[in-house]
Amino acid sequence: MIDFEKVFNVMDDLSRLVLSEPKLAPYASAVLQVRDEARALSDGIKLTHSMPVTPSGAIHERELAERIIKITSRMPQIDPDNEDPDSTRLFAQLNANLFSAIMFAVFIGCPDLVPRHRPS
């Protein structure tokens, strides 16, 4: 079972970082929205909304990008074959929203920090 409380804790930590760093201000609203969705999921409310990818720049400050990745890397791993399909869909949507909210900017600004898996 997906630990949505852990997901919320990760998103809460990320939102605190974003709110404390002036250079991350452009991402605050979207990150807070994802945090609120994670809170709702941890409270048992099975609802997320798709966020469009609206690039608002890139995060070129390597130290900030590394801090973001360190926080988000704590997201729980899941095995979709052993999870409830509805929970898996909600977890996937939340991660897509996280990408839209801030990870896209990390990916563009510091692409070497984001592992890429190429098909064999």
C-alpha cells in the first residue's frame, strides 16, 4: 500500500524549501498545490487534478537543484503490480504534477543531476 503520509511529508519539506528560498518563489504556488493534493491523499481523499506543464524558467543554481532532488528522492518506491490501481494512478498523477510544478525546471537548469534511463 502506498504510504501517502510519507508522500505528504516529502511534499511538505519541499514546500518549506521553496518558501524559504527567494529564487524559488516562481514555483511556490504550484508546489503548494501539489503539497495540498498530497495532504488530501494522506487524509484518504482520492482526488488529484492534472497540472499543465507551464515552464517558468529553469533552476540553474546547482545547490538549490541538489536540495530539491535530495528531498524528492525520498518519495516512496512502489510496485504497480502489487498496488491498488486507483492508488497507483493517484500516485502517478501526483508525481506528474510534481514534475510540472518544479522538477521540469531542475531538469532544464541542471540536466546532469537528473538520471536518465535509456532503453536497452
